[in-house]
Amino acid sequence: MDETVALQEKLSKLKREHRDLDDVINKIISYGPFDQIKVQRLKKRKLMLKDEILRIRSILIPDSIA
């Protein structure tokens, strides 16, 4: 039970960070010339977060084989 709660808390934190990165990327891009390398690094971090979110979701809600 404690593991489930910990995973749910981590999932919430990761989702929040993912949304925040999305906001940061959009702001950087919308304010004219920007550092392409910085944006690529942020997008890579965002993708890593998404992968981790999906991994935790699969642990919390495993596929059932019927």
C-alpha cells in the first residue's frame, strides 16, 4: 500500500514537471529568437518525463490478460 501511495505521489510530481516544461518551452519559443540547443534539451527532458510517467502508470494499472 505504501508503495502505491509513493508511486502516485511521484506520478503527480512528474506530471506537474512535464506541464511546467511544456509552459517553459512554449514561452521560450514565443519570445522571438531562442537557443535551439536549450529547447532541444528541455524537449528531451520532457520526453524522459513522459516515459517515466507511462512506466509508473503501467505499474499502477497493469494490463489485464483476460
